[in-house]
Amino acid sequence: MSRYDFVTEWTIPASRDRVWVEIMQPEQWPVWWRGVKKVDLLQPGVDELGSGAIRRYTWRSRLPYNLTFTMQTTEIEPQSRIKGVASGELEGVGCWQFSEVEDGTFVRYNWQVVANKWWMKWMAPIAKPVFEWNHDVVMEWGRQGLINRVQTTSPVSA
């Protein structure tokens, strides 16, 4: 089965507001997140927070393949939670959660997803640990990029 349940946890040495601003601007992720090749806004949100927005993401990884999927933002609780539903080469649900901690901001990303590429489904029984490692590498690129971003740039208004 090509189903994955990922949990990524970061502590970012910056205010929750600062981290929130960066995560809420996915079109800017390719600037600071090595694994993000491209983010296109296909449909704007239905409210000022961006609920209902649909974006197409193209990700690259340590392994020699890209993944493209769309993500519709389904829930936003300001500076606390962002949830979305993915479809395409990956299908499932992702949820960002943010909380203040002594060292800055604790970020947790839960990603419950099925890989829909035929070769990933076919290889999942033997390659699942490699795909999981690859996901962890891409998320570590995000952590490092976000830390660098919040420490070296002024926030761009969301």
C-alpha cells in the first residue's frame, strides 16, 4: 500500500506571527524551501484568510523524481492551524499546527497521504522506508530554509 502517515515537528527560533506569515505564503516557498519547485495559485480563497484557496505544488526531492498535486485549503485558524486536502500524484490531508514555546514557535505538520504515481504504488512494499526517508529530507530542507528566512529577512505581509 502506498499510504503514508508523516509527522514533522520543527522548533523555529522566531515568533509565531513571523512563522505564520511565511507559511501562509506558499507562492514564496520556492524562495526559501529547497524542495519546492513551484507553487501556483489556481483559485483564491473565499475569505480574507484564504479558506478555499486551491494551489498546485510541484516538489523535488533528494531522490530523482518530482511530485505535483493540488491542495485546497479547507480550514484556517489564524496563527494556530491550517488544514488542506490534496489531490493528484499525492492524495490526502495535511494539517499545520503552530504554538508558542520558550525557544520560539513549535510547528507540527501531519500529512496523511497516498502516493498515486503507478511506480510508487508498485514499489511501496519494498521502497516505503526510502520514500519516508526522502520525505524527512525534504521537510528538513524546509526547516532549515524557514529558520534562515525568519532570521535574515523582513516579513512580507500576508
